[in-house]
Amino acid sequence: MKRKQFMQSVAGLITGAAFLPDLSQASLGELPGKPNPAMWPPVDPTDERFWQFVRQQFPLAPEKHYMNTGGLGASPYVVIEAVQGKMDELEKISETGHSEELWKAIKANIGRLLGCDADEIALTRNTTEGINIVANGLPLQRGDEMITSTHEHVANQVTWLALQRRKGIVIKTFVPSSESHQENIDRIEKLITKKTRLISIPHSTTTTGLVMPIKELSRIAKANKIWFFVDGAQTLGMFPFNLHDLGCDAWAASGHKWLMGPKETGVLYVRKDMLDIIQATNVGAYSDEVFDFEKGTFTFVPSAQRYEYGTVSIPLRVGLNAAFEFVDRIGIENMWKRDQALSARLFNGLREIPHVRVLSPANASLRGAMITFMHDEIPYQEIQTHLNKFNLRTRVVTEGGLAALRISTHIYNNFDEVEMIIEGVKTAKKS
Ligand SMILES: Cc1ncc(COP(=O)(O)O)c(C=O)c1O
């Protein structure tokens, strides 16, 4: 496609109408643009019209080509309405709405979908809060070593740097390899010493979407008596996994990325036998099982709820549960197939462009649904500015010393948008 055609196609997409499927009219119910849950078509991940229907479950403006789910996910109507509905209900009576029954039901649902027990789940504000709970709760001491990568999100750099300053821990890093799982295993194993107490790595890196071999690393950590924390910010809602099967000691994620939940929601998993090792440091109402202030005694609840404290937003947590249910309704395997198909096309299309270097792994089994690339002749900021003109929302990557652009492809994206990115990069010019 030549530049002129590209502009025309972008213009066509921006007007939106040509893009809306006929199927929608039959499926949406009375309110155009709003879903009627009773009218969902059968889930068919191979039918483009099904994904057009899914796209219409989001209020995301048709002219907005949102491709930064790794930063923040768009939320579907069902999630927004769950939050609004609960808020309306609670504001009529001015109550917090906190009920143990509701809490347990939400966590049981999350545990079922993530492959762990409800008691191993704490509801948090975001991944960062989960990381902080783990970092500050582990009994790490001066001179203890931890291993992490050079491609961490700022949340996973600053938290550990603060611990280094406060407690004198030693941080050792490896540069992640996009070549193979074994290469990353080797790089981590080389850093293990008698003083290593912790490995902290992402499930999938924020930089290139590289997926780490968590299961194998869990075995290595266990064999060496090393704690193993996994940052799942870039995998919750992207692909299926089972936390017990992964075998890590703790795992934290945000509800507001690939899961498409309300903003400021998160999930922290702490395996049962780690509950007394990762000390609860921020505590209060809901952390305790019993306490007697006069006698100076208390016990924590025998679950990950001990990491929760004080009044929180029940509407947001109800919305998080709705996001899990939305994902479950489509099926995480189906979503993953879609995301993989979109990102594979993007990967292949970008790789054919002269001077473009795709930094995400070439082996599809090593990557998530984010493709990161750089141009040898055009600075990443200029490419982003060019893509912005066509409402293509991307994210710059500077972590790990990279100077690149990252494109997330999720269930509300489509192949036309992927082609727009490819054509946009092809037509970008150095200023
Ligand atoms: C790997 C990783 N960890 C942590 C975070 C921080 O997430 P949040 O701001 O939701 O805590 C991000 C955000 O992009 C991330 O990519």
C-alpha cells in the first residue's frame, strides 16, 4: 500500500462506519453500541465477526486505535456498569459494602480462574502494591542477594532499590535473552551464589514481551532454597496459566491491563506456605483474625487477606470480578489465539520493513502479545509522533537502555489496525 492509499484507508477507518459489522445490529439489543448480555453470539475465535462483536462491548471510540494495553487496558461496558451499579447502590445507603461473603465469592472466582486457592489471593490496587508487599515483607537482610533482570518496569526497579538503600540487599542483574528459555535459565543460574535469597522476574517483560520460563525457574529456585517472586503485570488476562502449576512463591498483577478491569485494581497471590514468611507490613482492619489491644496480642487471618487493610472501594473490586467473568465468557484460550494471530502478523509485517529491527523474540512461543521494534534511521519518538497522527496509540520503551516502540494487540484490536501500524512505520520519514 502506498502512502496515499494508506492515508485513504486511515481516513476510512477514522470515519468508522465502514468498519461496523452488520452482525452488530442483530446482536446489540436496543441500545446501539451497548451490549445485551443475553444476545451474545456463539464464541468463535476464527470468525472475524465475533471479534467485531467483542469490539462493540467497549465504549472505546471507533476512531481510536488503542494499542497500549500493556500500559492500560480498555474496559468493556460490563465492567464499567458493574462498578457504576455497585456505586449507585452503595451511595443510596452510604455504606462501604464490605461483606465477607462477597469478598470470599470474588476471591473464589479469581482463584478458580488463576489456578490457586481463594485464601491465597489478596486484592490490591495494582502490581506495584503487590511488589511492595512482597519486597517489604520478605525477611531480607544486609548482604542478601537477589537476582532480577535489566528489563524491569520502574515498579520493579525502584522498589528493590529502596530496599537496597534501607536494608543493604545486593541486586544482581542479567540481560534477558530473546533467543531461548534455556539462555535465560543459564543467565540466572550463573548469578546464583550461597547468598542468593530471591529471584524476582517478570512473567513477561514490559520491554519486548519476552515470556520467562517460570515453571523451570520455580524448580531451580526451590532446589536452591531461593524465594521466587513473579511480576505478572503483562500476563494476567493475556494467556492461560495456573499459578499452582507455575510453582512460584508469590505473583502480583494489575487488573487494569490485559484483564480490562477497572483502573486501580490488582491481584496478589501468595502461596499458602509463604504467608508466614512474607510478613504483612501494612496492616489494619481486615488483616487480623483476633486481637486484644490491652493484652497486646493478635493473630493474622490465616489467608492472604492479611495483606489487605482498611476501607477500600467495593465497586472497583466488583468491577474486577466482572472483568474476570468477561474474560471467562470469551475464554482466555480464545483471547490468546486472537492476540497471537494479531501480534504474529505485526511481527512479520514489521520485520519486512527496511531498517526496522524487531526486538521481540522471533520464536512465537517466547513472546506475549506485545511487539517492540526500533528503526535504525528514524528515532522512536518520531515514529510515534507519525503514528499518533492516525490515532494509533503506542508506547515508547526506554527500560533496559532500549529506544524503541511497543505495540500491544488485544481483543478489541483487529487486523486492519495492525496493517495501519505496518503502513505507518513504512511511511514514516526522518524529520
Ligand atoms: C512488568 C510490569 N510490572 C509492573 C508494572 C506496574 O503496573 P502498575 O502501574 O499497574 O502497578 C507494569 C506496568 O506497565 C509492568 O509492565
